[in-house]
Amino acid sequence: IAMEVDYFRLARTSYFVPVAVKIPGSDIELARHGSSESTRLDFIGQVKDAKGAIAGNVRDYIEVKLKDEAASQLSKRTLQYDTGFTLPPGVYTLKFLARDNETGKMGTFETKFTIPDLTTEPRFLPISSVVLSNQREKLDAAVATAERDRRLLTSDPLVQDGVKLVPSVTRVFKKDQDMYIYLEAYEPTAETTQPLVATVSFYRGRVKAFETAPLQVTEGLNKTSKALPVRFSVPMAKLQPGRYTCQVSVLDPTAQKFAFWRAQMVLVP
């Protein structure tokens, strides 16, 4: 199992924490039922705070049903399960278990994560997690889907108009793909959008290999969360295969505040 945990501010003391779980299709066994092959994957997750108290639970499953041709390609694909929690700032531990009902195989994942209180450092521009993706997927077209809480979908900023931005948990991209980047900048005291300027840069070692043109963000402030969405689409064809550091920089010229984020990613042919 590979997993990504992100956070997005809903209110001063409330954050939505989407969790993306990725499982290699080669680890999944399918059983034939009529003209299709299928299996069921069960998921159990638990979030505990720094004192060991349970802050959130999830118990869910997805049904995987594929026709002959799609079933034969499963070993080359991955299955992704998404859930989420609403939590206050703090340090947490997430334990997650997945079980293949067909074989009894189980996989587990445990990680610590921190939700920062974005109101405590006034010198810098507060931003959410940064999500890198190579896939947009209609909710009704997923290979495997779970019964989702409608309120969960409403809270998830990665879902817009019935289309979900699927996080690239492994951060491996291909040259023929676009990289979709999503984050939110927060303007807690603003009543209207305060314009932002953002760029994405790619470094190999200390050498800048590519940088996008500055993106001017001039509208879109959420009146409740005070979030201003920032979206990029970057063609990976502009880069040569290899390992890169992806850097996202955001500047608020009016308040003279900035933020930047960095992560490793890999580009393959």
C-alpha cells in the first residue's frame, strides 16, 4: 500500500484531510462471475491524536468488476481508494489496513502527519498541502468505487463538478502526460480576493530545468474558508526523463507575503 495524506482549511480550527490509498493491480486476484471478473477490497482506518485518543475511523469497501480485456490489464494498473477526515490542527497517527476478499491478502500502512495551525505565523502566506496529479477522473467512471458520504464529497476540494483530481501518490510521471497541480492559499481577513502570483519550477540538483510563466490568481475566494484555489497544468514533454525537485512558489504582492513548497518527483519516458 502507498498512501498520501493532505490537508485543506475549512475554518479557523477545522481542516479537511483527504487520504488517498494506492494498491498495485498486480497484487489483486479476480474471480470470474458470469461475463466479468471481480473482487472486493475491505478497508479499515483509524486516526489517533498525540495523546492516543481516537480522532476518526473509517470502515469501507470497494467492489472491483472488470470485463475480459480490462481484467487482463489490471496487473499494469493501480487501484485507488479515497476517504477523508475533518480534524483540528495537531499531530496524528493514521493506521490503515486493506484486505483482498478473494485471497485473504492484507496490506497495512502506518504514518504520522501534522495539520499545522495556519493562523499562528502571520509573516508568511498560509497555504494548504500541494497535490500533484496526472489524472482527472469522473466519479461515476472509476474502476472501483465505494459508497461515499455526500458531505465528504462536498468538503473535498479535489472534487469539482463530479470530477476528481486523483493524487499521484508515488509522484512518478510520464513525458506524454500533463502534471496537474492544486493547492489553496488562505486570506483569513480578506472580504474579496487579494490577487496572488504563483509559479512552478523544476530543478535537477541546483540547476533550474524549467519554470512556468507566472500565474495571476485574481478571483475565486471562498467566503467561508477564505481559501483561494491555485491550479496549474504543466506538460511534462517540456522536461527530460530523470529525477526532479518540484517547487511551487506563491506571492501575495499586496501583503508582501510568500510561501513555497518542494517535493521530489520522477519523470520516465
